[in-house]
Amino acid sequence: MEELSPQGALLALCVSRLPGRTLPRHAWAAEVLIEQLWAHTAEQSDGDGWLDVLMPLVRSRGVDARRVRSEVWALAQEGVLVPVGVGAAARYEVAVELDCPPICGALTPEQDRVIDLAVDQLTARLLAFSKTASAC
């Protein structure tokens, strides 16, 4: 397996913390992770070095959906994420133990908290989405 890009490694780390270590294949799921990481990182004055990592995934008007999807696709091509299921149950599972570049190696407590917040926000949105979908 080739070394992951810093953006891909950060996404893979986030997915590995989601319930079941899976990312639904809803078009917006990975974008929510990046949006939340950006929002919480931008609040900090120094950004803990993540602003440079996240910058390619964010445009002036928000998350660059194409770039985020291409990172997810690259993770799938590398075998880090494996597509599973069909239809509403379609998702990506983390297939391997992560061999992250330095971005993942030594997380500060603040970076760890930011990842947890992003994962919690996506989990809450997915739960709300599933309840809305089942009510229809």
C-alpha cells in the first residue's frame, strides 16, 4: 500500500473512529467530517498544523465536495476503505490497521478532541437522517 496523503490519512483516522468503523456512502457524509474538522480547527489561533492539511479540501464557499470524494475514492483504491452493501446500506468499512503519516502519529489532546467532535457531529447527523428516513 502506498503512503496516504495527509488529507486521506486524516479522513481514514476519522472513519476509524465512527461507530462500526464505517462511513456511509451518502454523498455528504465525508464532507460533514471535513466541515467539522475545518470549523473546529479554524477556531484555534495556530490550527495545530491542520489548516495546511485541510486547506486543499476547503474552498472559499465551503467544503470542496469533489476533492473530498476523490480522497475517499483514493482510500478505496488503496484498500484502506472497502465498499460494502448496496442501496441505503451502502458504506465504506476501514479494512486495514491504519499506517498513518505523521499527521496521525502524535495527536495533541486538542487534535484528538477535534476529531472526536467531528465524528460525534457526523454520527448525530446520520442518526437524525435515519430517523427521518424511517418515519417516511
